[in-house]
Amino acid sequence: MSAALHPRGVFCAALTPLGEDLAPDHARFTAHCRRLLEEGCDGIALLGTTGEANSFSTGERQALLEAAVAAGIAPERLLPGTGVAALTETVALTRHALSLGVTTVVMLPPFYYKGVSDDGVFASYAEVIERVADPRLRVVLYHIPQFSAVPLTFPVIERLRERFPGTFTGIKDSAGDLAHMEALVERFPGLAVLAGADPLMLPLLRRGGAGCITATSNLVAADLAFVFRHFSDPARAAEVEAAQARVVAARNQASRFAQMASLKTLLAARLDDAGWTRMRPPMLPLPAEEAAALLAP
Amino acid sequence: MSAALHPRGVFCAALTPLGEDLAPDHARFTAHCRRLLEEGCDGIALLGTTGEANSFSTGERQALLEAAVAAGIAPERLLPGTGVAALTETVALTRHALSLGVTTVVMLPPFYYKGVSDDGVFASYAEVIERVADPRLRVVLYHIPQFSAVPLTFPVIERLRERFPGTFTGIKDSAGDLAHMEALVERFPGLAVLAGADPLMLPLLRRGGAGCITATSNLVAADLAFVFRHFSDPARAAEVEAAQARVVAARNQASRFAQMASLKTLLAARLDDAGWTRMRPPMLPLPAEEAAALLAP
């Protein structure tokens, strides 16, 4: 059963490097994607929360995805976020991905209106699927109530999977609650449940989860990939434990100050490329004193 | 002092009628705008929360504003919402409004990321103003934490007004707390504080407020306009009280079920035009039984 889950593996919620004009820097980005795949990521979940996607225009998002494909990254390894507040823009972004051969997308619910009914959330996704009308499409639902403020309830997931068999194949659960992820695995056999927090991938895999889409993998992709590939091998238990410990340590380090800015700071230091620290408002780079504390040996 | 406030008066947070394809219906919309102005509104705050703006694409928003201008509605009476999640789209929408001669806009802070610092909110607005770079621009800040989840704090307002004198002339306060509106009036002389809730316009005017941008004015524009024009005239006190009572009653009626859907249902009934009830997901029309209860005599 588990082998049929889609998507399955370690996917990096890729950071988006910016140029001096605070626009996505395509060259730095595609180099980062290649590095992540070389380190063992199964794919790149670009244009998500960690990637500052909702601070970019539709055109900027499309151009970044085109750049990744043009750089030779296999479309089946790209999982772009295409869910935005406006129904018609979600449709446009999803169609655009499909036009590039990118068939699996991560889709937020519309996130401006709050207190939306389950009927409203269902109708939003249903309307998108019907308008896109492409049987190739595979959607990873995106449950991240701390940002979207629109949780994806079990009844909504159930209705969507019943109404569109084969379309809603996965869910990224970024709420940070392992029990919720486990409940998803139990309630929806065949649904690929992906942890949104790096330390939780391992316990979730042990319960039948499909992997992760996470932020710290920008830094520790090799360790996460190792955990994913060997977690069930008793002969590698000690190595898995050591890799998991490094993942947890990296996550804790990146959570001491603002997470996304911290990840960019740490990556900039590793690559010796100060340009990587830029962020687009409302996100800001770490203040100098925090950056210094973060990077202190 | 009060006469110099800008904007000042009764502005309708206009509903957006939709066609069968759930796209904005320009003909119904411009007819609605004309009716609102005839009923006494000083202007139309289109493309706001009540207008479902964040469910429309950038192109749909621009087309609706163009339709209003093309229909002969004076640009100085139009206050479109131009603040979205993506910095570059906020810039594009604001520039587009200016290109049509529409110089006063209502601007949400970027609303995807939560827990954003004051520095981040300030940087967002500052970057927009610097990129738009048009001295004609007048911005009404939009404080609606129950939807944006990004409150506009007093220090941010102060910094923006100091850094861009003459640009941030107003604030729409939709948090529903009269004490907060009064505190804004007191703290920022010269700032046009506009109530986001119809019943609160009158008490706010008595404390030096500038008027309102409200949803119920889609139904009771004449009464609100009467209250605005005569609230300080002792000879009209009884009439003002009666008009205010009708405003409060309409607001209460529209708040019994989902507010935006209720307003569309009530307007559809008044105009005998069922097409007015359509909403774009995630918003949905009232269920039939709620609509019947709402319209029961």
C-alpha cells in the first residue's frame, strides 16, 4: 500500500533567493534546487510558505517555475505551490504548472476570509479542479492553519477524495501535531501524509506516512534523505538515529529566531553568499545581532 | 481641522455582483455604484473585503475598476482596495488605479504571513509607496485584524505618517471597537478615521471621526448619508436618531446569518434580481432556508 503513495519521499520547501530588487533570483534558485537533489531530496516543493511565495505576483511565481524547468530539473520532481487567495489565480497557476509538465502541486485553501464553512472550502477546491479540468493533475492539500487560518477538516478531505478520485493524493500537514498526522494516515488509506516539520518525519514514517515537505531540509537534506531511506532497516538504526539527531538540532537552531530568515542566514553562511539573506517584506532579514548570535560557533 | 480630513464622508464597501461564471458583473456593478451615489454616498470603496476582492485576480480587479471609471463614475469618488498578499501586485494595482485618475486607495497589509513584526509591516507599506512613487497617491490604511490577522499598530501608523507626509491620510478601522477608533482620532490629529461598522459611524463622528466605509451601506446608504450630514444639527436630532435606528436594524438583520451573503440576498430581493445572490468560493450564497428566514416579513 505504502509504495503507491504519491508523493512519497523528502521534499524541500525551498527558500527563494532574491536579487537586490527583491525579485526571485533564478540563477541562485536553480543552483539551490540542483544542490538539494544532489543531497538526496526526492523533489522540490517550491513556492510554498518557506519560499515566500505569497509575497510574489502570479507572474513572478510562473517565471520561477519556468526557470526551474528550463534549468533541466525534471518536472516530476517539482511540487510548486499554486493555491492563493483568488480562485482564478489558483486556476491560472495550476494550469501553468501543468503546461510545463509539472503535474503535482501543493494547494493552500483560499486564505483571506476566515471562519469559512466546510462547504466553502470544498467548493473552492472543487471549482479549481473543475476549471483546470486536466486528469493529470495531482493535488497535495496544504494544512497550515497557523498561516492560512483555514484548517482542512477531515470531512472536507473525505468529500474531495470521493468527488475527485485520484486527484487529491496527498496532504502536507504543517500544523506541527504528530497525532493529527497519524489520524490522517489512519482515516485516509492511500493518502500520502507528509510531515511539515522535519523532526516529525521519522515518527510519521513509522506510522505509515509518506515523507515530508519541510523547511530545514534546505540545510539538512542529506540527513533527512538518509532517515527516509533507512528508517526501517535495523542494521542502520544507529546511523538513522544520528542523522535524526542532526535534523532535530538544525531545526532547533533555525527556530531560535525567525525561522525563514534564520534558514537564509545559515545558508548564506554555508555558501559564503551574503545575497542569500535578502527577504521580501513583510519578511525581513535577521537583525545583525541575531544573525551574529545564530552564526556564533 | 475636521474639514481637511481625507477621505471624509460615507463610503460604501460595495458588494460585487457576479455573472453565471462567477466573474464580476460590470453592468450590475456600475448600476449599483450609481444607485449608491444617488442615495447619498460620498464615494464607493470597491474591491474590499465585502466586495470579495481577494477572491478575484489582479486582472479581474483592474477590469472592474476600469468599468466603473468607463461608466462615468468620477475617479475621485472611487476608493479601490489595492493591498494584497504580494508586494509587487499591491504595487501594480495601486499604479493601475493612479493611471485611471483614482488617487485614493484602501490598502490592506500583506495578509498571508502572521506574527509579522512592526518593522515588517512598515517595510511593506514603505516599499509600496517608494515603488509607486506618485505624489498624488493617498492611502487609507485598512485595520481588519479578524480577516487580515495583521493588525496595524499605532507605532506603525506613526512611522508611516512621519516618513511619507501627506500620503497616509486615513484609516478604515473594521475591528469593531469604538474605543480603538477614538484612540486613533486622539493620537493622530489630521488622520481621517473611518468606521468599518455602520452603527459606529455616528458615535465616531461625535468624537472627530471622518465617516465610514461600511457594508450595510449597500442597503441603507440614504440613512447613513443623512446621519453624516446632520448629526451635529440639534434641529434634526430626532430625524438623525430615526435614521440611525434604521441603520442599526439593517446591520442587525444582515448579521443574523453570514453577513456578505445576507447583504446580497437582501439586495437581490430589493432589486428583484436573483443573480445578485451569487458569491465566489470560498464565500457561498445563503442556504435556501436561511435566505427564506432572512426575507420573511
